[in-house]
Amino acid sequence: MKKILLLLSLAFVLLLPEASAQNNRRHDTNFNGWFMYFGTHKLTDRWGLHTEFQLRRYKIVTEAQQFMPRLALVYNLSDRASLAGGYAYVHTYPYGDNPAADDFPEHRTYQQLQLRDNHGIFTLQHRFRLEQRWIKFAGAEDYTYLNRVRYQFRATIPLQGATLEDKEFYLGLYDEVFVNFGPNVTNNIFDQNRAYAALGYRFHKDATLEVGYLHQHVAQRNGVWFENNHTLQVGLTYNLDFRKKAPVTPAP
């Protein structure tokens, strides 16, 4: 009996701080709009260039939230696997019920492994991304260095047959988890989770348009505020092919 009481007392002591932290948590619900362009352009059979721009708005369209250009060099290991390394600039503005004191910049480098496979009608994609982040938080004189790892699992499902063809609709689904690690992590190792569902249209193999809903759950660095963001996403993908075309030999 004494052992049981001792274990219950120990469990109470261990759980008390967590329960207190749960009681101190505050939640902020926002409605955002993210408008995005993506392009992965072929330079050679192996090498490519990824270009991206995201304009993120608070209250769907009326107020600034973030903007982010991203650039990366891509190396194709095969038709189903690629490596990438690149840079992104992120500028964040105050928004929500617990806004930052002012807007602030972030410089980010990243490395990525992307895997793709087909299972029946499903096209499955795994994306592993490692990020190094230099953030100058509002009011700070110096940049803070942070590390983050991300994993995204995505499924694409054709809606008009067993395979996705030109001029057809499809369903896009993904979930992505973000985890902080290393020096300067404060109250949260968990950074955020994104769950997404969209209706897409493929114009041709290098051009698609997606309109969807993203639920973003964000843990702010203070460990008190947590965001539940309902987000309209509109994403255009347009890829270009810069490979030299072989000269066409006229028929004799």
C-alpha cells in the first residue's frame, strides 16, 4: 500500500507542472489566406531550379501576415527521389490576438529529401526538410539562431480515372509536422502541424492549380499562446524546361 501511495504521489508531482501549464495556455483563432506560386524548372536531366513565392494574408486578404520568396537547387537521384538545398527569406507582420510588437525578418537555409511513389490510384510523397533559421525577433538587436526539422506526407488522388491526366481534377491531401531542436529552443520543441485538403486541376503535366483548406496549429515560443489558424490556400504550380533540345533532323 505504501508503494502505491508513493507512486501516486510521485505521479502527482510530475503531472502538476504540466497541468498548470495546460491551465495557463491561451488559444488564438485566425482566418488567413495564403496565395502561392511554385515552379521546379529543369536545367539538365539531373539538375533543376526550384522557385517559389508565398503571399500570406491575415483575415483572408485584408491585412499582411507574411511574405516569403524561396530558391533552391535540385538534384534528381531518379524519377522518384530528389535532393534540394536552398534559401528562403520570410518577413512576418503582427497579426492575431497576441501579435508581435513589430514586423520582423528571417533568413533561412534548408536541405531536403523528397520521395515519390505510386500505389494504385494514389501518388504518395514523403518530404523531409532540415532548416537553419536566423530570426531577428521584434525589438531584438541581434538575430536568434534556431534549427527545425519538418516531415510532410502527401497523397494525390485522381477524380476522373485510375491515373491523373491533363485537363482533369484531383484531390490533394497532406499533413506536415514541424519540430524544433538544438540551442535557443525555449518552451516548445513542437513548433506546428499543418493538415491540408484541396481540389486541384491539372492543365498539363507541368501546370496545376489547387484551392484548399489548411488547418495550422502553432505553438508560440512563450509556451502560453497556441494558434488555431483556418487558412484558404490557392497554389499555382508552373514548371519550365530549360534543357537544350536535340536538333530535329529533317526526313530524307
